[in-house]
Amino acid sequence: AWYYLCSATIRSSQQVVSKKVIAWRKNGVQASGIETRFQTNTDELTSSNLPAPTTLIELNGSGDYIDLVFNCEEAMQLSTSNIPAHSEINIILVHAT
């Protein structure tokens, strides 16, 4: 088993959206319910860097893979054009057995 430390920040575009969810997945399935939710009652979430939860994920070293998903309840897009901040994903091997 190989253990990876996963962290990320996602830069969202400037559309006003009321709820965004960022979640880690292992082999296409959400990893142990690990997600970050952002929600307001007044549609106040606009352009920002949103953190994904930092987590440790175990992979088998052959066919397993990790991905990160960003979901939104309204139409929007991710964008980093003309903005100094950017999205960043960090996946670091911390222990191999």
C-alpha cells in the first residue's frame, strides 16, 4: 500500500453561485465522504480560492488513482484567466510499504 497526502485549492470564476462542493475520489468513487461544502443563503460566493479538504489516501500501487471533483448546483465555469491566483493540486507520497 502507498499513502498519499492530498491537498488543493480551486480558483472559481466570478459567477455568483450559492453552493459549491469539492471532493476527493479514489478510483472514481468519493473517498470516505471527504468533501468541502460552501453554501450561503444569499448567493454570496463569487470569485475566490476554495480549499479542498487535506486528506491521506491509500493506493495499491497498480491500478488505483486519485481525482478531485468540483460540483456546483448552478451553471458556472472554473477560470484562472486574467487573475493572479490559480488552482493548485498537491499529491505527495508520504509512505510506501
